[in-house]
Amino acid sequence: MPPVPPTKRRRIPGLRLFTMTAGLQRVTLIVGLGLVAVFVFVAIFAPLIAPYGLAQNSSDGVAFVAQQPPSGQHWFGTSVRSEDVLSRVIFGARTALFVIAISLVMSLVVGVPLGLVSGYIGRALDRVLVLFMDAIYAFPTLLLAIVVSIVVAGGQSSSFGGVLSAAVAITAIYVPQYFRVVRNATVAVKNEPYVDAARVTGASTTRIMFRHILANVTQSLPVIVTLNAGDAILTLAALGFLGFGIEPTQAAEWGYDLNKALSDVSNGIWWTGIFPGTAIVLVVLGLTLVGESLNEVLNPLLRTRRALSPATVASDTALEKEVPATELTAAELDLRESGSAADKDSSTGEGVSQ
């Protein structure tokens, strides 16, 4: 019978990265993925999960009581504007997810190609792009986000306009980071043999950059994207807290709710600020845990250190380590020399007998 070709088994995406973890690192990755999964689930199904609308302050013709403590009707209480805090927190997750997705995609689309072109072509173009990116990177991140948000928003208060302005403001912060990472990696690999071979075969510059170099310079981007996602949550919350975020009647935003809860703290009203703040902490914590776990898995140096367990290293060291002759006494030197001579004679005798 003719040999049956082996069939390739389809593996679950990301399962290999999960199997490369162990111990505390695996626990960290599971906790981080769990928090991120809950965040994404709540954001996607926010209209179905939230008991009320994001700006709803009445039900069945009955207005909600302002600053009402948590109860059976309002699990997280109500705000100073008589809005349900739980619904605001749930819809705030949707706003945060939209802003993170748009800002990170725009940062990758702009920063990665610019880094490839700058690192591969070099010369005057490289110097101009590096100078421009360094100038942007020198600005304080929050101040730059505020300026870009004011310029992009243009007085718009719609939901899409507010989300887009916040996303563009965060994009301006992260483009120099992706540019630097990709540009430095491109400079390091553009003279490798596989790139020279592509040039010899007549491949175009675009094909070399996006077919041969891109896959070898983006290995660290998943870690940076994950960590930047957590930082984007904080930047969005800071913009909303300072009043440069999204119109509260168009979209819920955790930073804006924290700002409105400042005056409640002195009056002993804790629920209007605790729950939005806890949501920010949990989401940022989950994204940070995932990013750190991916860094330990994808970083070759950390992966090599983790692969060598202390017991293995100790046993290998004990077997392979040889005591220097200068640390031995005269009797030990004689014993070592006599032992090596006996081994040599025995091996010679075996060879003669054979």
C-alpha cells in the first residue's frame, strides 16, 4: 500500500505560548487573560448586560434618586446626575475597547511602515524621520494627548467624534515607540545574508522590506502592544478626568465619572468613585500581566534562564566542574597523577591485548 501522508493537526491559536509557561508565570498569564477576557466580553455585550442606558436617569416615568447607595435596584448606586453607576461602568468598558483598538491599529499602521522605510533606506530620509519622531517623543505624553484631542475634536460632541479624537490623541503618543523599535531592528538585519540573497535575485525594495524583513523585526511588537493597551486606558482616563475626553451623554467614560465623583468623597459617598476606579485598575492589571508573561515567553534570554532549572544547573556544575590544581595539596596531586597514570596503563594494556 502506498504510504499515507501525515495529516497536520490544527492547534489552538496561542496554545504553544501557553505550554511554554510554567509555575507562577502560567498563573500570571491565566489571571491576566481572565481579566482581559471579562473586559472584552463586557465591552462587546454592554447593551445586553447593562440594566439601564449610559445616560438614563429614570425608569417607567420615575426618576432615579441622586447619589443613592447600592441597593437591589441599583447594584452600584447612582451618581450625582441620577445615573446608574453599574451601567456607566459597563458602557465605559465599550468606550475603552473602541479607543484602544482604534489607537493601537493606527499606531501600527503608521509607525511600522515608517520604521521599515527609515531603517532600510537610511540616508537623509532616516535622519529626517528620526529627528521628527524624537521631537514628538520629547513632548510630555499627557500634554501631547490634550493638544491633539483639542485639535482633532474641533468642538464635536458626537460619540464617534469623541472616540476618534481620543484615539488619535493616543496614537500620536505611540507612533514614535513603534517607529523606534522597528527602525532599530531593521538597521540590525538589513545586511543579513537572507536580505542580500533577496537583492541578488532581483527582489524589489518593497518586497524585501515587507516580505523578508518585516517578519523578523516585529517579534517584540505583541509585548509592546499589550503594555501600550494598558497605558492607553490610563491616558484615556486622564483625558476624561481633565475634561478633554468624550461627551458624557454620548458615551460613558471612566475618567469623567471619576472627576464628577471628587466632590462626593468629602460627603462620604464612596460608590461613585470606587467602581470606575476599580474597573480601570483591573483592566490595566490584566493587560500588564499578559504583557509581562508574553515578554518572558518571547524574550530568548529570559526563556533560556527559565529552561535551566537550579537543580539541573547544580548537577551539571558538580559533574563538569574540575578543581584547579593550585587548590590541591601535594598528596592529592600525587594521588591524581597516579590515578591518571593507572588509567593510561590500563587503556594501553587493553589495546595491546586486543
